[in-house]
Amino acid sequence: MRFDRKGRGGDAGVECFETLADGSEIGWQVKFYWEIDSMLRTLGKSLDKALVKHPMMRKFITCFPFDLADARKEDTTTALEKWNAWRADRIKQAGNAGRAIEIERWYAHALRQRLTGSNPRAAGRVAFWFDRQLFTGDWFDGKFARARAGLGERYDPESHIDLPIGRAIRAVTGDPVFYAELEQLGDAARRATEDAFPVTGTSTADACAAVTALRAAARSGIVPATPLCDAVRAAADAAFALHDELDAANGDNDPSTAMVAMSDLAARLRGILSELRMPHWALLNRRSLLVHGAAGSGKSHLLADACACQLAASRPALMILGGTLAGDEPWSQILKGLDLPRHLEVSQFLGALNAAGEAAGVVR
């Protein structure tokens, strides 16, 4: 599955949409109106666009900030009745045009439930979105500045060298740069496959499968490192095997066009396989990492650099120094050390961090 938020400008009928495993889509549209008739008029226009621009959309969810009145007085059509009639009519119209569409409403009560439900993520969203002094970019920068001062000479960004362990730590943070790199690997494999395909026909099926797997992993955020390596290895082995067959049939003649194409494809796939074997790819879906080493070996520097890297890209990150914690239960000390309000519970704090990650596009 993949979730996409749309930026400024024309939204093609939806503010954001989710692509499901079967390729179908769920779209959301937000209307900041306080009166049903005006809202339904503009909502109809948005739905018209969405049905055209998103042919795979099967559910349309509209969000608005008021509850639908339903007094049921004589000679009065209530807001709820208007909504129900509009919804039924639009579903019927879509059906007549050959489209099956669900229409759902998230009204004021439903939105409040999603923001204030009795679960940590909901409570954390309230803390993130509505407490203007907490969990902002400046707040995260300030907390890191304090941790950096506590590190003293243990962190010197000017002398930093990018090491494999540094990439491993950044992978655990879910840094989007790795997903972009994975997309580039898929594109490289696709180009090599396209060059080989006219010559070899269906023998490049394994390579096509590897390309599909690479690009799907990059876009979904789910990176199964071992299956990806297996897919690329199978494609490379198939390319080498076909090259050997072509070579045997070619005899003492100069390498044929097909041989050159398969040699290039196999070499490119082997290069991609070598990259995928780097340890950081297996860490992209992890949520924790234990870094150990002797005192003075640079552990604090590596962690501080990973934190600084995320903050420089406007992504939330916190660094908690173990030396600031006593032997008691750590969470109360962490919350106190971050100057968080007394009423904020640990679950709410973690929910707020999750909401900050979602808003920055780094929680998948």
C-alpha cells in the first residue's frame, strides 16, 4: 500500500489518496464549510474531477467540520437528509457510468474521535497538532542543541567521515534518501532490461520481476532485503546462463549483439546485488538498533550525526544521552529532561513523535 499527499495547486478532486495492494484507490477531500448546501455543491465538483482523474478510486471520503442536523420537522429537509440524498444520487450516477464508488463522511464527531480516541496515537496527534510550543522544528533543534552541548568534544561535525555504520544508523531512522536510492536501482535495472529485451525476448522475465520488486519496495516503504537479493540474483544468474548459451552457439565469431546485451544486463544486475548486500538495506524496516563499542570509539558521534542529518532535512529527531539518566525508571526522567508538561503521558509522547514523523513523511 502507498499513501500520497498532494501539494499546492489543483488537487484533481482529492487532497490525498491511498493506493491499495490491488491497485484500487481511496481518496479524501476536505471541505471547510459550515452550511450543507454550499458544501455539497463544491463537493460534487470535486467528485466529478476525482472520478475522471482517479479511474481506480473505489472509495471517496469527505471531511467537514460540522455535524449534520436532523431535527425532522415538517416541511423541512434536514442536513442529514440532504447528505443521504446527495450520496445516493452520486453513487447511482457513477454506477450508470460503469463506476462502483463508495462515499463516506468524516464529520465533526468522527474527526474528534480520530483525534481524541483512547489510544496513544490519537492522543499523540492532539499533542502534536494543537500544542504550538511542542514538537515543532525549533523545539527539536533546541533539544538537540542541549544534547550536543552535553557531548562536548565527543561530537565534531567538521571531522565527520561517512562510514557504513553511519548509513546503518540512518537506515533505522527511515531516511527517505534510501527509498530514493532503491528507486534508482530499479530504474537502472529497468534500463538494462529494456536494452536486452528486443534481442532476448521472454528470457528477461526474471529481470523484469526484479525491477518490479525493487520499485515496489521503494514506493511501499517495505524493503524485504533477502527476497530482493534473491530476485536480483536469480535474474543475474539467468542472464549469465543465456550469455553462455549464446557464446557457445556463436563459436569463434565476434560477440553478437545479443551477447553484448546479456553481458551488460548481467553485469548491471550483479552490481545491484552487490549494493543490496550492504547491511543497511536489511535495517530499513527495523525500529531499533544496538550500537556497541569501546569507550571513545565514536558511538556518540555517529548517533549525533544521524540526529543532525534528520533535523537538517526538517525531520523530527531526538537524542537522549544515557549519562543524564539515573538507575531509576527511565521514561519519567526522559520526559522531565525534555521539559514536557507533567500531564503528558509516555504513550502520548510517543504518539506525538509518531504524528511528527507522519507529518514529515518519514513514518510509513
